[in-house]
Amino acid sequence: MRIIRSRTELATLVAQWRNAGQTIGVVPTMGSLHNGHLALVNALDGQATRRIVTLFVNPIQFNNADDFALYPRGLEADATLLDNTGKVDVLYAPDAAEMYPQGFATRIMVAGLDGMLCGADRPGHFDGVATVVTKLLLQTGADVAAFGEKDYQQLCLIRRLVQDLDLPVRITPVPTVREADGLALSSRNRRLTPQQRQQATYLPEALKTCMADIQHGKPVSACLHACRENLKTHGFDVHYLDLRTGDTLRETPVPVAGARLFVAASLGDIRLIDNMAVA
């Protein structure tokens, strides 16, 4: 596995692959890799002859400077994890100056999907996501890219931008990978104290209870209220808890086909997200 840090070096290699008739699969990440990221790598089995994992902690998608500074990093450990899979050809790890050279002035906005849920909570976040993902897909020459359903709003937004901008990339969704106790894998989990890590298990448990109540015909508004109170009782600061459609993410008062529960809640200064399919 090669570690590449420059656009020029990556472009040269991608051109060689193209000339040889190779296809390219990409997994965009911000590093601090775990088994959820490896599931994205594995999801490309049979879909591409070459695989690139990108690693870039994107400053323009953070609206909180402390969150950006504290985001876990570890290039050497990440490279070892990927190399051990035997599946990754390149770890592309540019720095901020490489991604956003002096004078960079462009932002990509996906209207509608950017202003709800995490977008309402984190102004400008999804403009940063859309901008960096577009750049990474173009730089890597991706034929296919894998994204996890844990960040379901991000997945929907990327599908929309790929369609709207006519990018020749197929987006492969990958189901959420969870710990044995149900907590969705996330790089932010590493920042949880032992007590917070124990508390965190109530997040998927509360969603499962809410989902079961909705499926048994209880009013959605009452189920959501009970779930919020349950989370607050267990120490969470709930940013949002909604039942929404699975495509446009519109709020829905009933569990229509494809509907999902979405939640963002914090323990201290650590923000956790999750979602589950209801219907």
C-alpha cells in the first residue's frame, strides 16, 4: 500500500491505472479508523480493481474550532490497519494546503438537505462536506465510492450532489456497524470517558424502544417524546430526534415505507448520532 500526499502524484498513478483499464473504488474518511471503515473497504469487493482510502480531517466542515482540534488523529495506526487488509492500494492523505491552496474560494451547497437535522445544528457543515467529497471524488477518479448509513443524512446529500453534478460515480451505501452493546461505531467514541461510554449504550437502546413502539401503532409524537425524556434521564443533551422519510428526509407523522428515526445527542461535549429504519 502506498501513502500519497500530493494531488500530482495521485493523478499520475490514477492515469496509469486508467490506461491499464483498471477501475477505482474510494472510501473517503477523516481517519481514526475502526471496523466501520473496514466495512466500507470490504463493500468494494468485486466493484473495483483498485482501492483508495482518503484520509483528511476537513477543516471547513467544522463549525466548532475545539471540535476540530480534538478530533482524533493517528496516521500511522490508520495506515497499518489498512495495509493489514491486503485490499487497499493507496492511502491518500493530503494536508489542508494541498486540498485548499491559497486563493481557494469555492463552496458546494446542496440546498434542502443541508439545513435540517445535523445541518440545522451545525451551520455550514454540509457545505464543507459537499465541497471536500466532490474534490476527493474528482481527484481519485472514482468509479464507485462507499459511504456508511450511520451518517445517513450525509449519504443522502452525496447521492444528490453526484446526481445533480453528473459525476460518473456510483455510490454504495453500507449498513451501520455496531459494537456488541449496540453503540454505532464512531471515531468520536474514543473521546468518551468510561462513564460516558457506559451511558452511550442508552442511545441505541432508546431508539430501539421508540422504533418498537411506533411499529406497534403508538402515536409517533408520543413515542418521540418518551424517547427524548428517556435520553435526558440518562444524561444526554438531545439536539434532535425525528422520524423522517428515507429519501428526502422530510418529517413524517406516520411510519411510511423507508422511514427512519434520526437522533443527535451529546454527552458532555461529545456529539453522537444514530439512525434506524422503522418501516
